[in-house]
Amino acid sequence: MSDPTDGVTFTIDGVETTVPKGTLVIRAAEDLGIQIPRFCDHPLLEPAGACRQCLVDVSAPDREGNVRPMPKPQASCTLEATPGMVVRTQHTSEVADKAQQGVMELLLINHPLDCPVCDKGGECPLQNQAMSNGRPTSRFVDVKRTFPKPIAISTEILLDRERCVLCQRCTRFSKQIAGDAFIDLQKRGAMQQIGRFDPEVLGFADDAVALDAAGPSPTGAPDPLAVSDVHAGGPVTSGIDAPVGAAEPDESGAPFASYFSGNTVQICPVGALTGAAYRFRSRPFDLVSTPAVAEHDSSGSAIRVDHRRGTVMRRLAGDDPAVNEEWITDKDRFAFTWQRAADRLTTPMVRERGEDGFRGELRPASWLEALDVAARGLRAAATADRHSDGGVGVLAGGRLTIEDAYAYGKLARVALGTNDVDHRARVHSAEEEAFLGHAVAGTGMGVTFGDIEHASVVLLVGLEPEEEAGVVFLRLRKGALEHGLRAFSVAPYATRGLQRLGEHGGTLVAAAPGTEAEVLDAVGSEDELADLADALTSADPGRAVVLVGERLAGVHGAYSAALRLAERTGARVAWVPRRAGERGGVETGTLPTLLPGGRPVADAAARVDMAAVWGVESLPQAPGRDTAGILEALSSGQLRGVVVGGLELADLPDPVGARAALEVADVVVSLEVRESDVTALADVVLPVAPPSEKAGAYWSWEGRVRPFGQALESTAMADHRVIDALADALGVDLGLGTLDAVRAEIDQLDRWDGERVPAPQVEPLEPPRIAPGQAVLAGWRMLLDCGSLQDGEAFLAGTAKRPVARVSSGTAGTVLGADGRALRDGDLLSVSTEQGTVTLPVVLTAMPDHVVWLPLNSPGSTVHRTLGAAPGDLVRLAAGVVSPSADVVEGQDA
């Protein structure tokens, strides 16, 4: 017998094995290839022993060392292996086999025989184990228990209670992984069931949230969903455009709002939980499955695309322990219908222009004609010297694969002879470019998901993980619950996501927008930040992490301060952008100051190095313009043309100015999947393939390359193929016509070992003077909002958080209504600039005074487009017209 500190030796079905101390019997059996049936067991959830299907026959040594059988079979999913234990499974023990058959018989007593119409039919563990570990015939002859069905847990998740085997996987996931408990066990004995929150049964009758009933969904959601006008955070205020969907209260008495609820459908071992969008649409044996990577954020989550007859039917989480484990966000799971929307572009289009420059209507054209028109326009625009009036810019967008981004960068430098290329369709800055060139580009794998999970302290700056990188949030929460991670967030207020990071939540370091750099520089010198300073400096090497988001590009000196903080404390810094293609763009050279691999444009040796790879004599050496500079140059006529790839004007800080810039450009060539604000202004529109119809790879924020295959057969071409054809029409051979060719060229790029871009040294600005009636704007994008990559999914839209405005009680006291009363929860607040006004229900929140928080791109709150403002700008506050229906539930991250 081995030393228990080193391992535990015991026997399973006659096979002696040694496992680490604390190993569950069911895990040890898996390692030996011995199958034990189970329903409640899941390797990423805490053991429950709820279903009892995994019963095994166990004998163990007594005090004298005699191996004696336990009086009854034991659940192997909760039983830890001990020295000398002898386990016999159903394969070698009649006792275990009979026990498992008895449990199966009990489970099937009330289970409906509706396998032919059940969504789980064909991939159902209950079906499989009823055949392998159940009785061949049933002795039950009475009437089965039934319930009304389905119950709408949310607009996206439906519950058929009579199918439930009470395994508690869904409730354990909601509580342990997501922290969004919304269903639980109710009642006792034979009437026990999984269900939505019932205030009378669960004892919350006094605190229950009243839900207003309403008619059918105006977005066309099915009647069985019982759609109401109640959303996460309360009913929709009259006149406010908000997502449609029922919000059932959860077991805490608060309205249900979870970004991870779809995982419960996937891990449900029967058909009790189903997705509203997929329900009754297909059967597993009709589907073809293709591994893929989610395109909605920079985490690079592994997914599985299930499709039939050229149509994607559903998406499931892939199993990737190093990245997303077995979890994905609901956006990654359900938001794929945008790829087959009615406005999908399938044919090239060109626009005729009159002699006066007046734009006519777009008309369909052949590829040959469209490429010829585009090439003539770009050639004419690029002929003049870029320092005078003439030249072409390239706006690549932040959703591109590695291969597509590489093609845009090469098109700009080789075919168009310019460094005017940028993929950042958001707030950006020269300081951010320097930070990316110094600390991100060409650095390879840096901080990983595993590093986050096992870190002792993580500081979040300019990043709200639950909204901007859902899997990062799950890893932070896991680290807090299992490994004692402490999370700090420099933000205007403590979001519900921060509150769920650990048993007692994360720690808020309150900061008004624009002051983040000052806060970071004060760590170690200010007593108020002593706790954070001690946590960072006392952490073991490598176990203190600073995660910075792309929003810091709008804060003068913030990236510089983050690097200074890391140097003082020894913490590791990682950049977590929101879009899937951001890191790939940095690495492949779609920034005006960076060539592929982090090679500085200003470095002559770097230009020579890349020129050799690209087979050209030289590359442009003049510094390029960023996105804002390209648009400004188009407006002034310094640039005459632009190539735009997958960019939405609404994402830009000044959509109105961007539209005006494109309107005056001599030639606009748009590569796009669907019609957009850009295609409406383009002279040539070239359709490109969405992710499901092409192969490629994303570069995750970790620095991990995430390749994926083509799921659907299609004639649509990836961006790099269209760009290669466009360059050919310009008389330039880019050699990027196939995926293999692009990857082979990228593989030639050795890591740059020359001088890197110097670290930015930007000092914070003085905070602005705030006049009476003004406030500093704060905000970020919500996971579910008005983004075009979630269009067409009404079920998912119903679970979006309701747009609200947030101010402190002190700020609310300075905003008086017509009746002279200060703002209260649920009143309407108008936030305005010279350009427009956003009016939303207000939630009084613990946050700095003279700050107002708005969601940046949610229904009724499209801040960039409506206000022409970005976080850190000054806005005006005024009381809106109070609606009697306005109501906000306190404590909800609405």
C-alpha cells in the first residue's frame, strides 16, 4: 500500500490502480476506460450524488485491515478512493448492476415516452443508459405525472419539467459557474421538481418581484414564451425602445438575467431544458458537425457548428480545457443568424456617378466589372503624392481573421503604397499604438486563462469582463471561488459581474472616467489604495496580473500608467480587446505604425525585412494615419479613396463625421457580408464570406492562434481572396489567393528581434472643469446590444439587460424635475450634447459624483451616433418626462 501523501492504491473491477489523494472513484474508472453510467456527474461541477445512477459495489478495509463490503451500493461520483478499497462496477457485480437497473426504473416511471419529438433524442444519455443499464421491460402501468409545458425560464430557455431527472446540473452550473442562479429544486418527495422561482414555495413571497403580463412579442417570438414587456431590471419605460422578452425572477427574488444560460441546455442529460430557437427544428442524426471558433469576442472560445442542408441549426460549446473549458456565452451560442440575414450580399455591385459626381444607385455587376471599376477608381485616387491631395486609406475593421487582416495590410503597403491602414473601429489613440507595439505585438503567448484562474490578484482597468469577454469573467470567478483570487476593478461603479467574483465579490477602486491613469500612478503612494498595492507587491512572481481593456485608449496616459504600475509591482500586463480580430490585426500589421510581427514602420531594418518577404524593393516609410486621421483626410481631400472591410460607422466615436467623410471620397470600395451604412455610400461593393463559410484563424487576446475549418459549402470568397483579386486588377500580384498561400507566407515571418516600439510615456491630463448641470460620460458596450452580429435573433435579444442611466444620489440631487423634485430611481434622465439627447430610466448607484454612465450601443442609447460623444466627454443632464410605468429594480445590473 502506497503512502497516502503520494497516492492512493485501490482496485476497480480487479484492476489495481494508483491515483492522487482525493480522486473520485468515477474519475479513476474513467482513467482506466471503465464506463459507469451517470447523470448528475460533471467534471467541472461540484459532486452532488443527486441521480444515484452511478452506484457501485464497494468494499473497504476495517480497522484490522479486513476488507469488508459496505452495507449498500455507493455513489461513485461522490466517493473518494481510499487505500485498499475494492470497487466493483456493474461490469463485475450483480449488486451494482441490480442497483443501477433499479435507479433507472425509478427515473423512467414518470419520464414521458416522447423521444421521437424530444430535441435530445439521438444524443440523450438517458436513452443510451436505459438500453445499456436498464431493464428490458417496464413494470410501471400507472398514469405518469405531467406538468404544463414548456415553462419559459427566459425568452431563450424553455423547461419541460416532466422530462427532468433531478440531476441538478443546471442549478449547480447557475450557482457555481455563472453565479446567476435562476432555477432550483422546489417541493419535496414525489412532487420535487426543477422549476423557475416560485415565491411561495421557496419562501420569498414577501420579496417577490411582480411581473406585468403583456401580449405577444412584437419581434415575432413564439406564443409559448409568454413574452411580456419585462426585461432584466424592470418593465420597459413607455417610449423607450428596448429588447422584447419575459424576465422570470430567479431564486433570490430578482429578475433573471444571465449571459451563460445556454450552457444549461447543453449539459442537461435529458430534454428537460431546450433552446427556444432550436426547439423542434432538427435531430442530432440529421446534423453535420464542424469544430469552429466563436467570432464575438477575443477569447477564441471553441465551439461546434451543427448544420443541415447548408443552414446552421445550432452552435454548442467545444471542449477546450485551456481556453473556455466547456462553457460559452449565450452570444457565442445563439448569435449566428446574422450570417444568413435577408440583407446578405451575394453579388458584387457598382454605383454609377454622373459628371457632377452625383452618386447613382447601386446595381448588380459581374466580378470582372466590379473589380475593374474598383481598380480604376483606386488607381486614380492613389496616383497623387500622399502629402498633397491624393492617396487611398484602408480601414480593415476589427472582426477579421488572421489571414484576412494580413491581406489588408499587404494590400495597403504593396499595392497602394501607403501606411494609412487601421483596423480600430472604436476609440483609439497614438498612445495605444505605442503600447500595442511595445507590449503586445510579436510577444507570443503571454498571460493565459490558466494564469488568470491561478493568479492571486487581478486588477481590471478599462475592462468589464462579463460584458466584453465573457469567458474571462468565468475564469476570474472560478479563480476567486476555488483558488482565492482577489479581483480589483478600476471603474465608476461595482457592476453585478464584479459583485459575483468570489464569495464576497471583487473590490471596486472607484474612478471617474479619465482619472484611471491618476489612480494607477497613485497605487503604492495613497493610503486609500494600500490594500491593492499590498496585494500586487506581495503576490508570488507571475501571480499578479493587470488586465487592461481597449477602452483605455480614450484615457490620456492610462496605458503608460499601467506599464509603470507593472514595473513597480512586478505584475504582468495583458491587453483584452473586445473584438475577435483585434489581436490578429496588431500581429499582422493593420496598424499605421506596425508591420507584421511587431516590426516598427519607422525602423529601416524592419522595412527591409518585410520587403524581402513580400518580394518588393521597398515599402513606404512615411508614418501612416490612424482611423480618425484617415477619415479626417478624406473629409479634407488629402485622401481621395478608401477600402473598407467590415466596419460599422456606429462603432466609431463620430459616426456622423465618418459618414460625411465617405460621402465626399472619390471612391469607396467596401468588402462586406451584409448591407451596411458603408455599403450605402460605396462605389463598389464586393461580397465576402461570413465565418461559417470560410476557414481561417483568430488570434486570441492570450496570443493563442485559434484555427477553424469551413462549415458550409459556399461560393462566397474570404476577404483575402477578394483582396488578392482586387490587387491583381491593380496590376499587383499579392500571392494571397488561397488560404494555404497566406498561411505559408505568414509562417515565413520569424519573430522580430530588432528594436521594439518604445514604451509610451504619456502623462495624465488635468480633469475637465464641470459646470452646473454637466457630468462626465462613462459607459461601455453591453454583451447583448444593437451590434449587427446579433441581428435576427429575437429570442436572444429578450435576455439583454435593459438600458438604464446611472448616477450617484448626489448627482441626482442636482437634477430637478418640473415639480422641483430631485431624481429618484425609475425617473427618466436626459443626457444631451449639441448633437442629440439620450433619455433613459435612471438607477441611483454608488459611484463618483458628476458622472453619468450609459450603455454605449443599446436600444435607446446609441451614444456615439446620437450624442457624438465618447466616455470622458462632458454632457448635460436634465430630468426627462416621468412615465408612470418607469420602474427599476434595485440591486440589478440592468
